[in-house]
Amino acid sequence: MLRLYDYAASANCYKARLLLAQLERDFERVPIDIFDGDTLTPEFARLNPRREVPVLELDDGRVLVESNAILWYLGAGTPFLPAEPAAQAEVVRWLIYEQSDVMPMIGGLRFRLITCRIEPGGEEAHRRTTGAYAALALLDEHLSSHEFLAAGRYTVADSSVYAYSHVAGQAGIDTSAYPAFRAWLGRVEAQPGFVNDLEPYPANASVLAGRSIYG
Amino acid sequence: MLRLYDYAASANCYKARLLLAQLERDFERVPIDIFDGDTLTPEFARLNPRREVPVLELDDGRVLVESNAILWYLGAGTPFLPAEPAAQAEVVRWLIYEQSDVMPMIGGLRFRLITCRIEPGGEEAHRRTTGAYAALALLDEHLSSHEFLAAGRYTVADSSVYAYSHVAGQAGIDTSAYPAFRAWLGRVEAQPGFVNDLEPYPANASVLAGRSIYG
């Protein structure tokens, strides 16, 4: 059976859970507490030298890392990933944008503010806030003329970008100027099988510094 | 015929030229001078709202943006991109890592130093230098037990990561502590059809600020 090494409050992990639910696939969930050192063990480093969740272990023992690569594997051959090369290239484009811009800016800002790793008015918060609004502006422009991000239909690109962008408000980001983006959030949430089981960070996350890899 | 909007000194563009050469595919090359405002025109914004090269225009008029998405499209159905889902997921993983870490750290540092946009000893140079060495360390560790990055053979993941990592020295990065990485550079360069036509930035690039989107 598929085995997902998973942290409930990680939106990168939530992506995988969302697609698994939409595909109605069984899997074994292995909880990994990133604030309790679970990613800092030698055993976890053998699974993923980057010490990040999620990790997906396949039936044959192969291991996949990187949330969007896991979405690709799970989505292949299903309606969530088109087969045509140009359509696949569009999906690749948005999976990359999610990790190069959406996740580090919106997700990175949210994580660091909630866990008190950076000051709300400081230089790093400013850099990531600026990046977060730039990412939302680009998404909003694209979604003003596209129902979904890629290939003219709901794909793993949408579930990936949804994961961190829908909690932008928790990073102090005001999305009211991006109506096409907000309408798209609603279209994602209206998909068959949609679930949202993303948990909040623990209330004492800010005092657990040093027990996670995230600075 | 395929049309590539291309800047000769961009390693993101070089990736596409390298794969097109390896595939022996004909294409029309449209030179785009990022230092002469060519990406700042309304016409270019219609091609790519992010105002970045490369852009690939297909025979049917469809437009693909994002260098690694272009590699995916060109590689599909060829020996440069495996068909098996888990192998494809590995390629996706490295294409993402290239854009989230290798390109912004090594490529971003190189561009900003050569064009005098940042100070060699300043805070941003320090941040990107640290990130560049972290990226090289991760590549070196992976390549110490893998001949190529993904799927057990040469794929578009290798050509993508090669593009910026092989010019790390131009960003002041010393790669001598990463022998597995350096040996892999040699294996990439030994591939059939390998070309390296990446040009240097223009000597006066530093005085052309304001005529490109890159800060």
C-alpha cells in the first residue's frame, strides 16, 4: 500500500492528501512532527536528504520526494493530469511556479510569521509580502481569462497552487483586490471529492525553534 | 516551424537550444535582447506576461513559457523524457529544484554580480552564495550515488540543471569540493549532440539597468 510520510499542518502534505482523496486511493499515513525533530533523525534523512515532508513510499519500496512530484506520480493516467505534451508542459509550468514563488512567498511568510521567526515589519517580511502580492497578481491575471490554471480543466496544477494560496490571509495578505483568484478558489473547492483537512500550526510552534529544519 | 524567442546569454534559453540540438529539430530563432527593452514591449507581454525568455511558439500558434516546461514539451516521446510515472515524477522533482534553488541562487547571483546590481560582500550576495553552495552540496550528494539526476539515465532534468550550475564559477562559486557534481558535468558534456553556445553577458550590461525586468 502507498505510504505517505505526512505532517497535518503542512500545505505541501495537504496537496497529497487532497489528491489521494479525490482519487479515492487507500494509503497508510505516517505522521511526522516537524516540530518534534521527526525529520532530523538519520532514518528520515535516508528517506529524504532534504529532510522535508511529504515523502511517498511506493509498493515496490521506491521513494518519491517533493510534493509536486508526488502529485505528478499520483495524477498520471487519471483525469487530473492530461496526457498531451503541450498540456503537460502547462501543468509543469504551474507546478514550478508554485514552488518558486507561491510556496516560498505566501507559505514561507505565513510559516515565519505564525512561528515568530521573523518580525512583521522587518526586511524579510517585506520581501516575502511583496513577493506574495506579485504571485497573487499573476495568478489573478491568468485566472481572469482561464477557468483553471492549465490545459483548460482542473488538474494537479490547481490543487498544488490552491494549497498555500488559499491560506494567504493567515500571512496577513489581503486578497480582496484579486477577484478572479478568489472565484477560482471557489471552483477548486467545488470539485468532486474536495477535502480540506489542513490543520493549523501548533499554538506553541514559536517556542519549538531548533527542533525543525525551517529557519 | 517551432519559433524560439531567445536571448543568447540566458542559460534558461540555452537549455532549450541544447535540447533542440540534441533532438536535431529545426526551429526559427527570434533574438530578444533583454538589455534593450525587447521584453518590455506590449507585444512581448502578450506572449508572456512575466516578460521572460525563452518562449516557444508551436506550429498551431500555442505559446509555451517557462524554460523547463518547454523542455518537457520538446522531450515528451523522446529518449530525453521517460514515460513511466515514477520516473517522470523524478524528472519533475529536479525541474522544480532547478527553478526554486539552482537558478535563483547560482544564476541569480551570477547575473547580479556581473551586471553590478549587488555588492560582492553585501547581504543579498551572502544569501545567494549560501544558497548556491547548499544547492551544489545537495547535487553532489545525489550524484555521488547516481550517474544522472533522474530515472537512471540522461534526461531533460540533467540539461536543465546543467545550464546554470556549469557556470557557477562566474558567480564566484568554488566547485572544487564537489567532485561528484564535477564528474557529472563531464558526463553531460559527453552526451551525443551536446552543444554549448551560451554567450557571455554584454560587457556594458551593468550600465543598461532599467532596460530589463531583472533587478
